[in-house]
Amino acid sequence: NATKCSWQLIEASLSAVLTQPTEIIIGVKTGIDRDAIMAIDDITFTPQCIKYNGTIPT
């Protein structure tokens, strides 16, 4: 139902809290409507976010 759809912009700056290699996991919960549709669009990382090829600390 298009009348129920809405977009929410979320911006998160992680540079102040992440000081070592970190895996970022994005999870969502749709609520009680099993027919709900979730979309994640346009994820951007700054040039300071460097791909890490080692083992992620646990």
C-alpha cells in the first residue's frame, strides 16, 4: 500500500567510536505486518574508511 510507505534518512558517524577494525552489520525489524517491505539504499563510506583484509577482532 503506497499510502503507508515512507523513507527515513539515517546518518551515523562512527569515526569517534571505532578505533580498530570493525565489522558493520545492518539489521532491520519490520514490526507486526509480515507483508512489510524494507529497503536499504545508498550506503556511503568516507575515504577515511579503509577496507580491512585481516581477521576482525571479536
